[in-house]
Amino acid sequence: MRKQQLEFTYMRALAILWIVAGHSLYNAGLGFPVTIENVLRGGTALFVFISGYFYHRIFHPRMVYKEFMLSKVRNVLQPFLWVSLVGMILLVCQWAFLYNRPPIELAKGVYYTVRNGYILYPHWYIPFIMAVFAISPVFSAYIRLSPAARWLIFAALCLVSIFIHRPIGNINVLHSVVYFTPFYLMGILYSAHEDWLKSHAAPLLAAAAVGTVVSVVMQQLSGHHGNYHKLAFDWGGIDWQFIQKFSLCVLAVGFCLWLSHQPLKERTQSALNALAEMSFPIFFIHPLFSILFDTITGAMHFRLAAGNPWTAMALSAFIFVFLMVGSVVTARAIKALLKDKSRSVIGW
């Protein structure tokens, strides 16, 4: 594996750990530490950054739009639909048997859930990223611009994202595309100017560290929990989470670059490679285990008392392990059963 690709193997592993951790928080807003919550939420930004890098590095130079989109339909959209179907069945069973909802309420629940564009909450990402893939010619045109124009557009779009925030419920796909485009362009720019950026790593990492600390402190002072969501043209102030995740993406690149030059133990290297390889199936499958956890705790009438940060963090750590282990075991079982056909079912 080429050295410049090795850090992205580590970043894919880090991204999926970050995303699942952000979806494992228990008693968020009711005792779970706000600062840790704000850092763990929004890990999807790193996924988008990685996608932008690989678009510039791999897909753009040999782009055939029709083939590119067909491959994304097979390997991204199809698994999304299959896993969503399973998720919808599980949700209906949960509503019917755990919450005793009548048939008319079940039908309404299915309608409104499907109308949102995704069944399992983390999967808002799939309609969004499919829209990004669909406008790939726009990003190819961006790549062909002069470096000065690229950086100017990037800076302007960052400013837009800071003030429009993320869409309510992540339902508005166009809004998500506008908000996350700077992270995609960030990946493109890193690929296009990799040598220059690496040569200026020290000041960039220092600035990113300052940006992380300042944004985390500002979120803490304002009492804000997690990501910022609102209608695009409503006023909501500065999205400190965007600045924080932008800074953390830079730090993640620096950390993974450093890690790529370390003599890791074979077991550690193997684990990171496996996580990177399975990042997409883990992303697809882990919400199903969230439903399973909620169903089990609901049937047991278990609810952790609010207000204690230590018990909230301990249970969140358990949920994280439960989601990760369940997703990995399930992905491997489906891969063993379906072999090459599993790619259209779970993206691997």
C-alpha cells in the first residue's frame, strides 16, 4: 500500500469509530458531559472529507459519469435500500409489540418515516452523498479552476456553512449538500495540494488545535449540545460545531499521517485495516443494533437515572461496544453467506 494511502486507511477506521461513538451517547443532555458530546457528535464530516480526497485522487482522472453513478447505485444506494427495509420491519415490530400502537398509527409512522427520505436516522447521509455524487461534474469543474479560485470558493462556502447550519432532522438534502460541501472540497484540496500542505503541517496543526479549543469552549459557554440544526435562512448565530469539526479533520489528518509512519504491531495494523475495510457495512448496520438495544431496554423498563455523568459515560461505552461488535459480526456473517453478492446488500 502506498504511503499516502495508508493514512486514509487509518482515517476511515477513525471515522467509523467516531460516527458510532457519536450515536452511542446515553442521557445526552441529561447528564452526559456536554463537552465530550460536542466532540463526539458530527463525525460524518471526516467521512465527507475522505470522499472528497478519493474523488480527486481516484475518480476524477478517469471519470466516466454513467459508470461512476451506476457503481454508486449498486454499492451505496442498493445497500441503503436493503438495510432500510430491515430497519423499517424492526421499527414496525417495536411500535406494534413494545408500544402497542394500533394499525392506523403504524401506517402513519411508516408514511412519515419514509417521507423523510431515510428509515434509520444515521442514514440521512446516503441521500446526501448520492446527491453529491450526482453533481460530480460540478466538482470536476471546480478541480479544473486555478488554485486561487479553488481556495477562494472554498473559503466562501465555509462562511456560508457557518451561518446556515445543518438542516432540521437532516431531511433537506440540498441544505445538507451546501453545508457539507466545504468538507468535500477540503478533501479535494488536500489531494491537489498535498505536498504543500504537508510542508506547512506545523502551523496548520497549531491553528487547528486552537480552532478546536476555541470552538469547544464557545459551545460550552453557550450551553449548546451537539450539532446545530435550523432552517437555512433563519438566524442562529455561528455554527461552532462546523469550526470544531473542520479543525478536528485537520488534526485527524495529522494524527493519521503520524500513525502511518509508526511501526505498529501486526495485530493493531490488522485491526485498523479491517475497520477501514468494513467502515461502510458498519455504518449501514449499526443503527439496527441501536433499535435492538432500545427494544431490549424498553421491554425491561430500564431507564438510567439522569444527572450522573459517570453512569451515562459507562453505559454509553457499553452501547458503543454493543453496536460495534454486533455490526462487525453481522457484516462478516453476511459476507460469508453471500460472498461477492454482499456488496449490493451491505456495501462490502
